[in-house]
Amino acid sequence: MAVINYIWDELSDNVQMETDENDVPTVVYTHRPERFGELISQERSGVTSYYSYDGQHSTRLLTDDNENITDTYIFSAFGELVARTGTTINPFGYKGAVGYYSNSATGDIYVRARTYEPVIGRWLSMDPLGFVDGPNLYRAYFVPNGVDTTGQKLVIPSINPDKRELIAGWLNQLCPSGKFKVRSDGSVYSYELGFCNTETGYDLRGCSITVGPSYGCSDRPISCGCICQAINSDCVISLWDGPRPSIFGPSSAKVDRGGGITRFYKNCDAEIFIGGMDNEADDDRIIGDGDTNPPADGRVRNPKWLILAHELCGHAVTHLSHKDAGIDAYTSKDPVIIIENIIRQECSTIDDNYGRRRGPREVPVK
């Protein structure tokens, strides 16, 4: 059997090249320049093939330099090859866009941390991260806009493709040390390796681990923690920038004027809509104090990244509702507002303090 050596790029976590027993390159792969970057092409024996993918991130077509189709593939939902045409050697078939590498001899698929068996639709070893995404350490299931790129995490938030970079910027304002990025499928991940691992994970960089998870030595445990919880969750949380659609009913004044809203589904998935206001300073209706740059007397700022924090950390991840607080809803005794106020202080500096929210919009504090 021929010897194949794999040259691996640790930064992107992708195979860059294959060499023979004499270290002579036999295949060169090109990816998008990001972690788990999408596979673009392979050059094998002087012939370049370009990849086209379906909605599951699986290879659908290979084309040549003249855009002629040389190979086609059809896979079942869990990765069995149903039909193909062409003879090009290509190990990146099922979910090949994100690096699932097929072993032609065994039919198994190598996914970085472990191996997947498409015939039975299961992993062949336990999840190295343990129970971060549910009680079954061997199951493999896939959801719209979700794919396990490492063999460790299954469900990650889905982002509106029109606003990906904008929303990623808000996440990074909440948690700069997370270095959050967005893949081509809209999913959010941390570019800091190991950042969203729990305290039993790896690469904690000498952090002082206290009670609960430690997220990459972050000094913003609530802000960073809720984002990591969303990424590691069994639930899909979709983030949208703009007014809520008509399915929420005829009145969308709250979100149109700068607020946010979270909608839950029976399977624990959620959608978050961040308001359509462009001028943050105009949103001067949040009662509070301590803001070093208040929009009005007795008010605190409410920029979109704080609205996102309120919805994601206060509602979507915790499944809390303002109704749970009863007569204290929207006041400083409301658990959702308590979380928001902690985040306000985590993201504040001596020169720029976002203060504390004391009451709801346009309603006197009790």
C-alpha cells in the first residue's frame, strides 16, 4: 500500500498537502483563509479540480479549469454515497467543504477529533469533550445551518448571511477575547483554540478556574460564557439584525425603535431579532443611572450590542422571561435585567461606564 503523509495547517485545522514516502507532494489543497475554511480546489497529478457543494456542505460537483463538470456526487442524509459519475480521486465528499476526509479503504470519515461511520450514522468513539451537547456521546445528527466541523460540537448558532460581519462585531464587543468569526454557512465559532471549552477541556492558558466553566481566561465571564453556551448548545440560536417579521403580529414598534425580541420554539431553538434603529443615541428610553455618557437625564445607553446581550444572555440561553419576575419585571430585581447589568459593568471602563438599568422603557421605576 502506498504511503501517504498529510501536511496539516494547525491554524486553519485543515489538510494542506499530501506527500509520498519521499516527501514529494502528490496533492495540494486550497482553502478559504479561516479556521475550518471551505475547501476550494485540489491539484492532483498536475490536474486542478474545483469543488461545488450542496446545502449539507457535501461535494456535489467537481469542475476543471474550463468549468466543465468532471464528477458528480449524491449522498444520503447521513453520508452514504448513493451515486457518482467520474473517476477523479477525491477524499472530500460528504461534508467535504468543512474537511470531512473519507477513507476509501474502510468507508469511514475522519473528522479531526474522531471518526464517523456513515452507514450507521454514528461516531466510532466517544466525544472528547464529554456531555457538552447532550447525553449521547456517539450520536451524529445534523440540523439546518449546523455541522460538526471538529467531531466535538454539533449544534452552533446560525447567522443571517446578510449581516454576518455586523453581528460578529457585536459579539466581539461583548467578548473581545473570544475572537468570534463566522463561517461561510453562517455558523459562529471562536478563533481562539479551546476558548469555549468547559473547565474539563484543554488549553485554558493557566487560568484560575473558579466555580463553573472557564472560558479561555476571559475577564468577562457572563458576556463570553453565554456566547460559548450558545455555541455548545443542543439548540440552534439564529441572530437577525432588523425588525421582526410579520409572523410576530401586526405591531413591531418595539423592535423597529431599537429594542429586541426572542422567539422560542418547542425544540428549544430560538430566533433573536435586534431592532432597526441606526442612531443609538436616539434610544433614550431606558431608565437607569451611572452612565458616563447618558443619552438623557436618568437614562442609560442601549446600543445594539447590549440589546443582543440582553436577548442572548438574558433570554435565549437562560430561557428566562420577564414574566418570571412578576411585579418586578424590567426592574433591577428582574433576573434578566440583573444579567444585563452585570454585562454592562463587564463591558465598562473607568472612562466609559454603561451604568445600571433600573427600570423598563417609559415606565417609572417602582
